[in-house]
Amino acid sequence: QVQLVESGGGLVQAGGSLRLSCAASGSTSQIIYMAWFRQTPGKQRELVASITSNGSTAYKDSVKGRFTISRDNAENTLYLQMNSLRPEDTAVYYCNAKRVLITVDDYWGQGTQVTVSS
């Protein structure tokens, strides 16, 4: 099992910055992929940024150049540095991890609210 705990959300003005953290615990050595998703009421959860175990990253087009995903393997922590925030970035942000044993198992954090005021 893997446990994920997010932190770092909050209220920020447009143009400001926040850094989200996701602390992973449990059987973390088999994690091959981690990502940040976000969700607003009435909409599907969407992928914001991802990082693989070899460090390859990918981003949603609308956050490219503004958000940076990174991972501290020694601390088992995932980060999302969010700069130049916009009101449309307002959402609950979720940490996701995929662990491979025989099958690929998905794990989610509880979410952290990010609100960007105009």
C-alpha cells in the first residue's frame, strides 16, 4: 500500500505562486509514475503534470512554462511549483501514484484546495 498526503494549497492572488507537496509513505519503492491532477465542481479530474521514475515530465498545455513538477526520491516527496497563477487554475489538486507489482495499482491523496483570486 501507498499513502499520499498533499499540502501547500491555499488562497493566492492572480500572478502569485504556490508550491504543492505530496508526501508518499508505505511501499514506495515500486512507484513508477507520479502526477498531479486537478478537479473543479462538475468537471472531470484532469491531468496537470506527471513525472516518471526516470525523471521524464509532461504537462497540460495550459500550465507549460508556469508549473514545474519534481520529485525528491530520498524524501519520497512530489512537488508542484506553480507560478503566474490564474483564476482558472482554481481547483482541488490531487496527488497520484502508480505502483507496479503484478498489476499497476493507483493511489490518490485526499486533495488540497488552490484558489486564485482575480
